[in-house]
Amino acid sequence: MHLDPSPAEDTLHEAVLVFVELRPRLYAIAYRVLGSAVEAEDVVQEVWLRWQRTDRSVVLSPAAFLSRTTTRLALNVARSARVRRETCVGPWLPEPVDTRSGPEARAHEAQDLEIALHVVLERLTPMERAAYVLREAFEYAYTDIARILRISLVNVRKLVSRARRHLCAGQRGTVDTTEHRRLVATFISAARSGNTLTLEALLAPRAAPGG
């Protein structure tokens, strides 16, 4: 005998569908605020728990409600001095998109990378950006970065350290959309092919002292 789902089960099913559809947007909001994949995931999980407990019948716009909740929770985490001191190491630069994974996984990976590089662009100077991306994402030796940027080894180490602090500080500038897209595309191409010369060329001229 087939049993129809109860109204409560129907409502929860609708809540799940809404949340799953909006989840990428909520994650993006949390990541932009926090610059940490782990913290962003924690925030999104907390939003889901609150969404289950919410009287959804009075929510006029689930998207607006969930976005506001995500922003508020992410800001609360960002304001925590303890979390800042203990876990802030800069935005997570994920592995470039794996073409062997499914379409949904590739979409999430690409979005993660776009967000991470957006944070790098808005919070770092060209010199800091070049040193940080080459070191953290592509594991360049400090000596190689010094050669590419034409600065001393000591200054490279200072740049990477300063970049991490600035990424944690949350100060933001404006990001040129074209520049962002170019960096994302070049980053992915370099990681997939193993040829990082184009990435070096993109970063180094803008990072030149006085530039």
C-alpha cells in the first residue's frame, strides 16, 4: 500500500530543494567574507540547520533570507578574534578544475577557484599577489620567485608573509572583471598543462617594483 507523504515531510522536502539550489551562492557569500573554505563550509552547514528550524511559511523570499543569514553568520565568525588568530592563513587556493570529474563537481571547483582568486585580487598588491600565487598555489621556491620578480630572497619572504596578513585583514579594493577572468583562465591553463610561463608573464610585469 502506498502512503502519501505527510505535510511535514512535503515541507521538509521543499526546504531541501530550495537549499540545495541556493547552496553554491551561500557558499560563495561565506567564502568572500572569510577567505577560508573550511569556515565557509561550517557557516553553510549552520545556515542549513537554522533553515530547518525556521518557520518557512512566513519567509517571503528564501533566497534573501538565506543570503542574509549566511552573511550575518560569516561576519560573526570574521569578527571573532580567536578564530582570526588561530585559523586565518589566507584564502584557500583549490586545485584547478579536474576534467575527469562530473559536470556538477567541475562547476563547484571552478566557482571555488574564481572566488579564491577574486579575494587575492581585491586584497593584495600586484607584488604580493605574484609572490603569494606562485608560492602557495604552484609551490615555487622562494629563490625562483626572487628571480622572476627581480627582488631579493628576503623581500620575497616578506611579501608572502605580508600577503597572508592582508588576506586575513579583510581590507578590500575594487577588482577589474576582465583582469579577474584572465587570471582565472591563466591559472587553470598553467595548472593543467604544467607550463607556468604565461602565468609568470601575467603576474611579473604588474608586480615589478614601482608598477
